Amino acid sequence: MAKTKSEPLFHIAKRADMTLKKAILIRVVAIVAALILCAIITMITTGLNPLSVYGSMANGAFGTVRKSWITAQDTSILLLIALALTPAFKMKFWNIGGEGQVLVGALATSAVMLKLAPYLPHPALVAVMLVAAILAGGIWGVLPAICKAKWNTNETLFTLMMNYIATQLTAFYIIVWEYPKGAGKVGIINADTELGWLPRIGNFIGGKYVLTIFIAVLTTVAMFAYLYYSKQGYEICVVGESENTARYVGINVGKVIIRTMFISGAICGLTGFILVAGVHQTITTSLVGGQGFTAVMVSWLAKFNPLIMIFASLLIVFLKKGAGEVASSCGLNESFSEILTGIIIFFIIGCEFFIRYKIVFNKKSAKGGNGNV
Amino acid sequence: MFNIVSFIPKAVVQGIPLLYGSTGEIVTQKSGNLNLGIPGVMYVGAISGVIGAFNFEQAVKSYEAANAAEIAAAAASNSPDAFLTYGVPFLSVLIPMLSCLLGSLLMGLLYCFLTVTLKANQNVTGLAMTTFGVGFGNFFGASLIKLSGADVPSIALTNTSKYFSVKLPFAESAGWFGKIFLSYGPLAYLSIIIAIVAALVIKKTRVGLHLRAVGESPATADSAGINVTMYKYGATCIGCMIAGLGGLYYVMDYATGVWSNDAFGDRGWLAIALVIFTIWKPDMSIFASILFGGLYILYLFLPMNIDHMEYQQLYKMIPYVVTLIVLVITSIRNKRENQPPASLGLPYFREER
């Protein structure tokens, strides 16, 4: 017996030969498979036929002109948060504190909007709001970065805790500012004067939403350029791949970590500013609504590429709106969308395996092997 | 003034779900898996238990309706129906428990399949599991009645729940001692037993040693002949099942069988915070959970000024701030025995050593 009995049937090897076309194909297959599974589950729970499920989902997201604009706006918000997290992720700094960073940005915006409105003209007020939001988000991002750079504190857990500190801080100020007294909420800020509100652009249905979308597009392009065509973007990449290499070539790793997390937090703060000044004109503890976590998945799904992130966030928002519509039309709970989102993400996470690895069969007959199931 | 005898039991019942969650997460993290899906797993555990209990209660109801005449006759002749007297109490505990364990086990398997077998990113998988789990819980919590077509106004599993909240016999008569130590349901004591067992297994046994080796350095463990995949699967699935019981305790005992959406709140994240706070020790977690449970409801017991309700919100911040401080201090002191498992969050691929 030359061969031992415990020789495994196959083993897994890393692959380097994956072409872009094939990689995209695998992802598309995974998404389609996930959508089919989602349709089956929807069919079982609601009794609709699968085609009409996606029909009414599309109706929920793009049914009217206004719905389409709102979908575009929500996509922009999610996209902005995902963009904010991306430089940190590229550095392998797991910033899952987007939720808190957006919220403190929103909190700072509301504070300025409420307290300085009588003293400043409208443009100056908006400018101060913006700066306050960016600083607040930046500080929330820099704190874990400093601890990481100095003492190698676990950033995943640190940023996670900062989320809840931000939530409670917001809850505190909501009661301090509540209007009317005892309502437990702030209400629309400057409802009569509209001071500090982002302006409508143009006199059509989408006018209210254009500015948000514009900022998101601008940030996407800027982030793409920053990550792929700037020296700092390159430094982020090196630190992410290997801290030792970075140190060897003379990159100040601590400085890069802190700087990148300031940018990350600042863009989150900017998103908080838009949420308050441009979208809701009020502040609640659930203002961000878990998008800080969803954005982590969006950024990762897009492989940290800002341009692909547009589609990833559109997919998630489409599911949210669509599944919400399907569920409410059948008298079911809207959390249905979260189940569908979860399933799709599980499939995409799973399919990455077939892009990065291949299964090599140990028999002579199977030449090379092929892992694409 | 501050009433310690009524405060401690309240802190304990708040702490028990956290203890389940943190024990489960500690066992999981010891294998090197940072499962951020624990909040979702706890929701799934809770709702699976609820679904099991709900279907069981409906079945009992239809059994009673179908055999009404015989039950009445049996009661009259002083020999009560065997199924209702002996079967129902037993199954009322068993069925929700098993459905809860099954639900959480499936979540654990899903997580392991993605992160261990398919080597996916643990943070993303965990967050996706939380999204999925919380959505799953809220969806079935709100839609169960409509989906099952049952004729009840809301999910109130009082018949099943009463078996989960039986108190120890002397709880009423033993005064303050009874209130502080004896006034909890069986799942509360189970959580403490599980935490102690987990601590002993991790610290004192060979299995625990292997588990820690896998978490610290899977490559070393692998070359020592330890089956890394098996340990990761085992620890994560057992961890998820323990955490799922926390959800079951919450809904069946604490909430007396009444499901309401999002009521479980952020306790799952607090359980993850506890893991750091206790520096990966389940036995410490018994006290820390009760402490966190106490901090969670402290604001109810502090002298309250009706004009300054806002300070309640700051009290609620305390557990998170304290955890942060512990996290930073342990990283500054950099003591070897107080560190997270060295390979925490990293997938293990044998050919990448």
C-alpha cells in the first residue's frame, strides 16, 4: 500500500489566474441565484408569483417619479457612508463606527442650526454647520485611530463602542432641545425660517434631492482619484497590505492611520450634515438607521472600488424599498427586506471563495480542477 | 432611597441575556472567530423559540378542542388527561428550547461555512448575519400570526412562559435572601452553570487548551495535529447556541412570552462589549453581566429630577464608556494574558503559512 488511506479527495489552492470577466461572471451568477432564492422565499411567504414579486419591487423603488428620486437620494446617502469607510478598510482598519460618526456629524449640524441661527446669515450658517459636522465626525474617527496607532487597540471593538456613545449623546441632547417640552423629540428645526436648510435646486420634482445626489457623485469621483491616483492613496494601500513594508519604505504608519481615519470620519460627518440639513431637518437617534453597518457591506461588496459602490448601494436600496413595498402590500412586516438583503450578501460573500481559490482534485484524471460551481 | 434588595434582582434579570451572549461570544472568539453576528443570533434564537412555542400552544389548543368531551370526562372521574398533565409542561419547555437551539445552530453553521470553509471576511459576514437575524426576528415576530392563520390578537405565550419563570420553592419565604438569590427562572441558573462550565473547559481541559491554541495561532495548532476546522466549527456553533438561549430567556422569562419588535434592542452588542470587559473570561462575565445589567437600569433607581430627564441617557452610556476604557487600558498595559486571541478575525488558510 503506497497510498495512505487518509489522503484527501481534493485540496484548496489560491488562484492567481482569475480574469476580470470570469470574476464578474461568478458574481453575477451568485446575485442571480440569490435573487431566485429570494423570489422563492417571497413566493412561499406571500403567495405572489415570482415575476410579480420583482414587478412590485420595481414599483416600490421606481414606481413614480418621486419614488425614483427618493431612491436616488437614499442610494446617495448609503454610497457616501460606504465611500467614507472605504479608505479605512483599504488600510485594513475595520471602521464599523460609521453609524456613530454620521450621528455625531448630524448632532453637530443640529446644534449649530439651533443655536446660531439667530446670529448668522443663511450662507454663513450653512458653512459653520458643515465645518462643525466634518470636525465632529473627524474627531469620532480619529479617537480610535490614535489608540490604534499608539497602543494597537482593537479598532473593530473601539469603533463599535463609539456608535453607542454617539447614540446616547444624541439621546441626551434630543431631550435637552426637545420642542415642545416633554415631546421627547426635537421636531423640524427652524421650520418657520428654514434657516440652515440646504436649498432646492430648480423647480421640478427632484429639485429637493439634486444637491444630495450631486455631493455623492462628486465625493465618489474624488474618492476614486484619491485612492488610485494620489500619493496618500498609495500609502493607504501599502499600510493595508503590509505594515512592515510600509515602515521599511519610510511611511509613518501611525500618521497614515490617523490621517485616513480623520478623512473617513469627516466624510461620515458630511453625510450627517446632509441628513439633517438636506433630508430630514430634524434629529433622532435612529436617523442613520443602521446604514453605518450596511455601508460596511456595500464597501466590501464593491471590493473597495468607489465606482462599483454605486451599483452595490443601488442594489441594497432597491431591495429595501422593493421588499418594503411587497411586504406592506401583503400586510407583512417591512423587516422582510432585511432578510432578503442578508441572503443576497451571504451569496456574494460565498462566491468570493470561487474567485480567490480553486479546488484541486488529487486524482490524476481531474486535470487542474475547476472550482466554479 | 436606593433600594438594593429590589435593585439587584432587576440587575440580574437584565444581566442574564448579556451573560448568555457574552459566554457564547467568548467561546467563539477563543477559536479566533470574531462573530459580530451575535446580536442577530440572539434574535434568531428568541424568535425560533417563539415560533416553536407558538405552534405548540396552537397544537395544544386544537387538541383540547378536539378531545373536549374526553378531557371533561377524565377530569370528572378524577384521572386527568395524561397528555395535558404530564406531557404539556414537559414539552412546553422542551420544544421552545430545542427550536431555539436549532435556530441558533443553523446561524452558527452558516457563519462557519462562510468564514471557515469559504474563508470569507468575518466582519462582513457577522454584520450580514446581524442584519439578517434582526430582520428575521422582527419579520416573523410581526407576521407569525398572519402567516400561520391563527386566530389570536398578539403573540402572548403566557401558557408556555409560566414554565420558564417557575421560581425556586423558598423564594417567597426567605426574605431578602430569597429575593436576591432565589427569585429567578431556571434559565437564569442555567446561564451561570454554562458560564462556569465554559470557564473550566477553556482553562482546565485539553479541549480548552486546543481551542485556545487554535485561536492564538491556527498554523501552530494545525502542525500539532489539532483539527483547526473542527474546533472553529465546534466552538462557533456551541457559542451561537449559548447566545441563542439568551434570546430565549429574554422573551420567555423576562418578557413573559410577549414578543414585541426591537424590544431586545442593543443587548447583543452589549454582550460583545462584555467580552472585552471581562478580558475573555466567562467566569468573570457572571459578575460583569450583572454589573452591566445594573448599569443598564441604574437610571430607574437614581433620584430623578423631572426637569432633567436627559441625564438618564448619559447613565445609559456608562457601560459603553467603561468598556472602552477597559479596552484601551488592556492595550496600553499590553499584558500577555489579557490580550484578545492573536488570530482573532483572521481566516486560516493552510497553504498561506
